Amino acid sequence: VIVGETEDFAIAADEAHVLLAFTPYYEENFADLADVLGLKPDTVQLIDAADGAPTSPHAIALPNNGGDTQAYFVWRPVQLGHMIALHVAPFAALSLLVLMIALAIPLRAHAGAVAQLAESEARNRRMANHDALTGLPNRAQFDAKLESLLADAVGDPFAVMCIDLDKFKAVNDTHGHNAGDAVLTAVADRFVRCMGDVGLVARVGGDEFIALITKHVDADHLAWLGEALIDTATRPVAFEGLQLRVGCSIGVSIWPRDGRSSVEIVAAADAYLYEAKRAGRGRVTITPSAADMSNAQTAKAA
């Protein structure tokens, strides 16, 4: 029997009666019922039938002793997807984090190995084409550039300068190889700045340098450039409180005047260099001496 909140209920003393034990259900104690059913307290509701039937499909009609409906028990079902998400989300997030960390470690190691390999290859390429001490192009890079110029030559002249430092051996012998290295590094940097964009300077070994001039290739400019290189080489180099001094001598050959092949051009510049040294060092030789020209003509006639 369901008894409404306002209905009087009493048993007269002179009437036959059966005593029943019952628990009235009110809106206030539906929290306990919700807990028994595994629902949240705010998801269940008792609606008086007088207020009309609820529209929710989740409702049970509660008849009065098998008669008319007295009230409706209405509940809001638990959203299983939401509950599953609440329970699964932390585990899924943790699993994803563990997976990301597990993947990140080998990926990072792989990326590091790739970067090291690329760096090693770049270093090897640089070492193959540059002088380890001065950072200048080496003989291999110079030769490749010279051969490229000869292959593409269309009549524009270019020049080769052979450059030897003067008095370098004395610096090396007196103050040691570290002093010699300091001189080579300083002079190489000065040569590059002096050369600018008119050509390429390479170190071919010891105190020997070679340059390839591709702009302003005329005797006057080449003589001026050679003198500028000599001037910058003679400036002192500071080393551990010392002022180290060297100089340089230069021989200059011009294509195609002094030869057609790379061997001929370099050999001519080298010959002019030694002529400059024999003439007293610290000078530029661009044209062969009269004696050399006479010897060359004699050899040609023979």
C-alpha cells in the first residue's frame, strides 16, 4: 500500500484489522534508495501522479494497492560511456605517456646518431678540402677549382700566385712549432682579408700558399695585390709576449700567357717565385726575366 504524504491513516479501536509493517517513501529518503540501486542521489525522483505522468522513459508507475497510480519512480540512468571514460581515461593517458617515453628514447638516440653522422660527414668533407691548421682551402680544393676554370675557359684570363713565407724557418726553429702555427694562422687570415672576392687562397703545405685570381687580371693590379700581400705578411704577429716577424715572396703566372694546362700555369708561377727569392725576397715577380726568356727561346729553338 502506498500512502500519500497528506492522507490520514489510522485504524479504529473497534475494527478488525491486520497490522502491516511498511516503509513510507518520500522524496527526502530517496537518497538511500538511490544508494541501494547504485545511483547518485540527484538522479532519482518521486513524482506525484497528480502532477501528471513523466515524459522520461526511465520511470516506473507505483499503483496504490493495485489500483490507480499513486506516484512515479523516475531515475536518470548512468551514462556508461561517461563512467567508462572516467575510469579508463587515467589508465589510457598513463599508457600513452609510457608509450611516448618508450618511443622517444630510441627516436632520440636515432636522431642523435643521425646528427652525429651528418656532422662527421660534414667534418670529413671539410677536412678533405681544407687545411686543418688555418682553415684555408687545401691543394685538392685549389686543383679542383683550377681544373674547373680551365674546363670552362672562354678567353678570360686568370692568374696563379705562388707565395712562400720568408724567415719562417727561423721563427719555427727559435720559438717552436706553436709559434710557427700562430704565424701561419695569422698570416692566412690576413691573406684572405686582403684577397677579398678577387680570388681564392689555399695553403699547400708548410709555409707555402697558392692563390687563384679570377678578377682584375692585369699586370698592374696583380702587382698591387702582390705588394699588398707582402705588406700584410710583414706585419708582426703577437705570440706569448713576443712580436714575431716574417715576410713573403710571390711569383705570378697568367693564363694563357704562361701556359695552357694547370701544370704549366702552376710551374710558371713557381718559377717566378724562385726568381723573386733569388732577387732578394720580399718582392713580386709577374714576368720572366730577360735571362729566363732567352733560355726559353733557346730551348724552343732546339
